[in-house]
Amino acid sequence: MGFIFVMEKTHKNKLSKNFQPLLKDKRIICLDIPDEYEYMEPALIELL
């Protein structure tokens, strides 16, 4: 089993809608973090 981490529920919904056949053996975990951070932003890194 593999894991996929997403930041928001909307990301999870898009993955499930568009890639369902590829997600058969995957677990999608939503971190409930708003996708409003820049790449490698210190505040995001601290949350993760």
C-alpha cells in the first residue's frame, strides 16, 4: 500500500475524481493545511 499526502480536501477530491483507477492501492491523507504557502516557506516547513 502506498500513501499520498495532500494539503487540502479539494486536492483529495480532484485526485479521486481524475485518477481513481491509479489510486486502487493508495491511501490519500489530507493534512488540512491551506495551500497558501510558497515553496519551502519556513512557516510551512514548521507545520509539516
